[in-house]
Amino acid sequence: MISYELSDEHQDLRETVADFAREVVRPVIGGYYERAEFPYDLVARMAKIGLFGLPFPAEFGGMDGDLLAFGLALEELARVDSSVAITLEAAVALGAMPIYKFGTDDQRRRWLPGLCSGEQLAAFGLTEAGGGSDIPGGMRTTARLEPGGGDAGAGQWVVDGTKSFITNSGTSITSLVTVLAITGGDPGGPREISSIMVPAGTPGLTVGPEYSKVGWCASDTRELSFASCRVPADHLLGARGRGYAQFLEILDEGRIAIAALAVGLAQGCVDECLRYTGERAAFGHRLGHYQAIRFKLADMEARTHSARLAWYDAAARLVAGQPVKRRAAIAKLLASNAAMDNAREATQIFGGYGFMNEFPVARFYRDAKVLEIGEGTSEVQRMIIARELGVPD
Ligand SMILES: Cc1cc2nc3c(=O)[nH]c(=O)nc-3n(C[C@H](O)[C@H](O)[C@H](O)COP(=O)(O)OP(=O)(O)OC[C@H]3O[C@@H](n4cnc5c(N)ncnc54)[C@H](O)[C@@H]3O)c2cc1C
């Protein structure tokens, strides 16, 4: 029999994070969002309950959990607020995970304890102004190995280029960014792509100002420029030329995490509307009396439920070591649609109050759109699903 019952451990984690989101995040997040301020104290409190180490082994300071546990935490955070949820998602799935998966023993020991503790954040820089979906075709950032310099004369990577929209790249606790760069190959033919780790503060790395964003306003997103930015040769992550394959693997997992986050937002819309339709009256009845409103809530719940099953399914397959590309793309597509649709309907149910920033549904509305864009747009998810289906080209 197929079962999506959570284990007691997963259920306990879900409840712990749900309490944390309700009691710690909810009362203060609106202020951070309004001021577009990174919530350092909330991040420190998330770190204290171990969220940044969730899917990593204890030997690196992690919590010995899995992607299902990580997704549950993201879902419960996003049910209240997406800025803190994306900060966690990007720190773990994009920042620390590549080091855990592809790093040498030395690299893991150097970076993971600080990242698992949440005292440091890492970022992953793929996107460039010339194209986010079209990687590596739209990439221009290069890294060339200059022999002779650096530690013990092993040489140095010299990175040049610009990365756009990089989450967690400019906080005061950001410790490094891993960038995808062209490290060789023929400009007319296939290019060699590798991942290079650049510690924060490396000369030649310029961190741009925080973007002015429509949503995720309490998260950190910046442009990074590299001008003859030199790092030691051993800052190559994994094998030379494996950067593109690494990026595909990281994004498969990241999409499941984003799907969980999107389901949290969709659920948050249901939560808020359930409460509001019991309080607000019009034409002599509570809003919940009217079938037009009841049907909206029924559809919101149905969308949330089916999207949740899709991310559980993808996560369960990943944990079981099965291929997930198609299921991860389906989960991300369904869940980001559900988040967008629910946010639009929730705002409608709240009427004018839904357009006021002080109400969480306004934040949900502003935060939902990017879920159809980040870590692969909805069109990219459809391209993946069609390719996996074997639709003839
Ligand atoms: C808040 C925020 C945080 C982000 N954080 C990170 C981060 O931490 N690291 C990182 O590397 N990136 C990050 N990104 C970038 C994000 O992943 C990209 O914006 C996304 O992948 C889309 O790339 P693009 O913006 O270049 O759009 P484009 O690739 O230019 O796409 C534009 C439009 O064209 C469509 N399109 C493109 N190609 C095709 C095609 N072949 N067929 C049909 N339609 C197509 C797209 O779906 C989209 O609708 C972030 C973005 C945002 C907004």
C-alpha cells in the first residue's frame, strides 16, 4: 500500500517548526518585510533549533535528517512567512548541499560546521544577466587557472564575471559563494563548466546593494561582480568540468524544497481565509455562509493537498535513492501554481484588507509570484517534464 503517513520523528519536527513559526516569526516578520531588512535575530533562532543542519550528518554538525524533514520545516515556515523560508532553503539546498555532495573531505570539514550551525550562510551563483534558464548557453563568467601562485604554488583560479539575483550573498554572516564558471572549452563548441568556491571578502569580489523586490522582502538578494578575483586552486568544488552536471543535480533537489515552500504558502492562504471567513460579515451573514466563498476555500484546499502529495512523492523517491527529475519538476510546477492561485483567491476573500501590507495575505500575494520563476521557471519545468516523457522534438 502507498502511504504518506509521516513518522513520529517527522511529525514532531513539523509541530516544532509550526510552533516556532507561529510564536517567533509571525509576531515580528511584518516589520522586517516592510523595512526590507534581513532578520538576523530570527535566523539566529532558526539556527538554534538546528534548522540549518537538518539534512546533514552529525559529524559535520548536522541533525542527521533527510530531504523530507527539510521540506517539512520549509513548509511550516512558509505557512507563516516565505522570506525566512527562502533564506533557509537557499542556505541549505543551494549553499551547503553542493559542498556536502561534491566537496573533498577538507572542504566539508572547513565549511560545513559553520553552515550547519547557521552561524554562516553560503550562496550559489548560477544566474547571469544574459540568462538564467539558458545555462550554460547564456553564461559569460570565466575562471582560468593561473599556475604557480597560491598555497604551495598549486596555482589560483582567477574569476571574472557577474552573477545576478543571488540569495544570501550579501549578509554579514555570508561566508562563501559557489559560482558556476566557464573554465575551458571551445567558444564555438562545448564549454567546460566548473564550480569554484569564493569566500566572502576575497579581493576582486564586489557585493551589490540589495535589490528592491516585489516579494521575499526580508530575504537577501544581490548582484555579485568578480574582477580578477583570485582563489586558491583547491577552491574548485568537485571535478573540473563537472559544474553543469552538479548544477542539474542540485536543482532537482532544490525544486522539491521550493515545492514544499510553495505548499506552505498555499496552506497559509487557507489558514488565513478559514479564520477570516468566520469573522467577517456581509449582507447579514459571515463570509463563510456564501457558496462562492466556500467553493473558493474548497478549491484552495484541494490544490494545496494535491501539491503536497506531489512534493512528498518526489521527496520519498529521493530519500529512497530513486530518480526524481520528472517528479521534482511536476511537484515544483504544481506547487508554485497552487501558491499563486491560492494567494490570488485569498486576497480576493480578504477584499480591501487583502491589499493592505499589514495582513499576511498581502505578503503571500507578493511572495507567490517568484515561486514560478526561481530555481527554474514554470516553462523550464514543463520543458523538463516533456523531455522526460520523451515527447518527440
Ligand atoms: C528573488 C530571487 C532570488 C534568486 N536567487 C538565485 C540564487 O540564489 N542563485 C541563482 O543562481 N539564481 C537565483 N535567482 C535567479 C532565478 O533562478 C532566475 O531568475 C530564473 O532561473 C529565470 O532566469 P531569468 O531571470 O534569466 O529568466 P530568463 O531565462 O531570461 O527567462 C525569461 C522568460 O522566458 C522563458 N523562457 C526561457 N527560455 C525558454 C524556452 N526555451 N522556452 C519557453 N520559455 C522560455 C522563461 O520561462 C521566462 O518566462 C533568483 C531570482 C529571484 C527573482
